[in-house]
Amino acid sequence: MDRIRIVGGNELNGEIPISGAKNAALPLMIASLLTDEPLVLNNVPRLADVKQLERILENHGVDIAVHGRRLTDDDEAGQQMTFTAQTIVDTCAPYELVSTMRASFWVIGPLLAREHEARVSLPGGCAIGTRPVDFFISGLKQLGAEIDIDEGYVVARAPKGGLIGGTVNLPKVSVGATHTIMMAATLARGTTVIENAAMEPEITNVAECLVAMGAKITGIGTRTLTIEGVDRLHGATVDVIPDRIETGTFAMASAMAGGNVLLRGGRVEHLQSALDILGQAGVDIAQEEGGIRVQRNGNGLQAVDVDIDPFPGFPTDLQAQYMALMTRSTGVANIRETIFENRFMHVAELARFGADIRVEGQVATVTGVPELRGAQVMATDLRASVSLVIAGLAATGETMVNRIYHLDRGFERLEEKLRRCGAEIERVPG
Ligand code: UD1
């Protein structure tokens, strides 16, 4: 298994191109199931999760074409891909394909809407909590679906004539349930209202894609989405938004290592809350024409408390990276995780660098230390793994990050992007 080797201590200086957002690309790809016409997506990142979803969609009968170059090392522009689901040949998403990635469960929405039936394996994904699917099930039931669980599969059937619009009130903000119910409702008869909907920028990207495909959706970007069902959707061409989690990750890496970096393509409005906290911690942030400039000012890092919340709050997908950053701050930072109950697995690994972190319930208390020391560490989930890279950039000596397949699921050419800015980092094949 490949590993990543880092020798810490170098500043980061230069430009880092931000790739298309994984969490937008995946549901946009899934939206292609809603129409028999081609859906063209620009700026699709080259990631293991994207490839895995390609396999799942192909199994349903989606024809996938990649235009231009693919997977060359120095390719900065995202891929342009066309997804054509002319005929759905199979409405089952099997365990072997769904178990490695939770988002693949979301195909249940479009399959049910278009084919009036779906049999989808219960999902897998990062082990960051129990991550149930009860909101999906109760939401689809509100649209008239009949749902059973059978041998690890969710089996869903729409009423004769298709789904029927209804009101879905999500008990807790859920990105996946919002995507899925919104997609299902586009082809339902009548009007659906999703209350307490997620309003993450990726939801907006998908909602705008659905509108470009002929869907009728209002309230985009708010907690209440109203979807008036239409008979059919058609093809469209849509850009995947820049990855705000990748942007925030590199902002924290730059803050950790010091230096001056332009995050090319990054959008401040997609991660204002995280950038505000970084500002309070002593990092200079400026929106420039080409992206976001991040510079560590001369005063060192101050500890700042953070509550993790759904958008527009501080994202849970940046919690581990922020914790890595706070290990080198002056003072004590309390980080409260409110979204996933088991998202502190990186704490034990950060401790291997000499970090001082205590966890009590949902709160991690980080007391800054004057020095981190390089160590052998293990990636436990996607975002946690990159927090270890961030710690390694500031640690003295050598760090070896094991099990980096998690990183490849969600970060495009991570080591190369950092190396170009001066980091001593390499992939060690194994
Ligand atoms: C998405 C993101 C993930 C991010 C998360 C929260 C993608 C591909 N993944 O994951 O990177 O960390 O949003 O921003 O976009 N819940 C239930 N029942 C359900 C559904 C969710 O209890 O049926 C709970 C979850 O356990 C969690 C909370 O709701 O506690 C939010 O999860 P959700 O927003 O659904 O996360 P994902 O969509 O899986």
C-alpha cells in the first residue's frame, strides 16, 4: 500500500489550483439518472470516489464519456465528462459497489423517480459514526414510496403512476437526504416541500443543475426547498463548483507551515465561517481576483474555539484539519463536533506527533505545544488523513502517513500540489 513521506519545516509559497468539489461532482453524476439525454459536467475531479461512482452508474446503464486528457500527472484542468442514461438497465445497486462509498446510496432517489422502483444496498463510507438512512426512508415515504429492508438492501417502490409530491421535514440537516429527496421530487406529481433542508453550496450546485435540466425548484440556498414535479427532465451542461473543503484544507496547511499561498479558484463565500476563524487565529486571508490568498502574519497562531455546524457554519469536513492546526497554537482551543458522533479518530494519531488533546463527549480540547515531532501515523478516514499531512508539514523530522487510500478518495494530486509550493513530500509506493 502506498504511503506518504513528509519532512516538515518548509514554508509553503506559490499557487495551489483548487479542483472541482467531490461532494458536488458525486450527486451531479447521480442526477444524470433522471434523464435519457446527456448531462455534461465540467471540472470533474480525478478521484477514486468519482471512479467508484462511474462503476455504479455504468451498472445502471449509464454511458460515460471522458473528453480530453485523463489522469496525467500535471493535468490541472478538471475533466469534462458526459453521462447518458438513455435506458436504465438495472434498478439494483449491489452491495459490492455501494459498500465503499456512502453517497452511492443516493441513486435511490432518481431510480425511484424515473423507474418507480429501486433496490439499493445499505451504504458504507468513512467510519465516522453510525450514519443511518432513516431520513431518506421517511422522506421517500412522504412522497408515496413503499419501502422494505431486505437482506441488507433498501427496496423501494413508487405508487402506480410515480411518486407524489409531499412535505418532508428533516429532523436534522442532512446533505444526502436533501440531495436525494430533491432529485426524487423533480419527477413526482405535484409539489414537494423540503423543510430544514441542507443549504451547503453543493446542494445549490445540484439544484441549479436540476433547474438547467428542466426542474422547477424555488428556495435554492435556503432551508426550505419547493419542488414542483415535471413530466420529464432533459440534458444540460453544468460546471462543478470548486472544492471548498480542499480550499479550507490548503488554507490550514498554509497557516500551519507559514508562507504565502494563492488558492486559485477558491471562493470565500463557500467557507466564510472557517476563514473567519482562521482570521481570529492570526492568519491573513484576502479574496483576490484569481482566488484566496493565505498568509501567516508574524504573531504566531492563537487558539480559537470552534463549534462545528451545517453550512453556513464551520464544516465538519474541516474539523480534523483545524484540530491539527490548533496543536501548534498558543493557548487552549475547544472544538465541538455536533454532526458526527465518532469523528475524533485522528486525535490518537495527532498525539503521536506530541499533540496535547483531550476528548470529552463531543468536545476536543487542544492545548497548543511548542513543537510537533515527525512520526509514523495511520490515516483513518478521508478528512482525518489530511490532518496528519498538515501536522507533518510543521513537525520536525520525518513523518510517514500509512493507509493513504483514504486520501485518494477525496484529494486530487495532494502531494504534488504541496510539493510545488515548497513542501518536502512524496508518495512512497508500497
Ligand atoms: C455529506 C458529505 C460529508 C459531510 C456531511 C456533513 C458528501 C458526499 N458527503 O455526508 O462529506 O461530512 O455531508 O456535512 O456530500 N443522519 C441521520 N439519518 C439519515 C441521514 C443522516 O441520522 O438518514 C445524520 C448523520 O448520521 C449525521 C447528520 O445526519 O449525524 C448529517 O449527515 P449528512 O448531512 O446526511 O451526511 P452525508 O450526506 O452522509
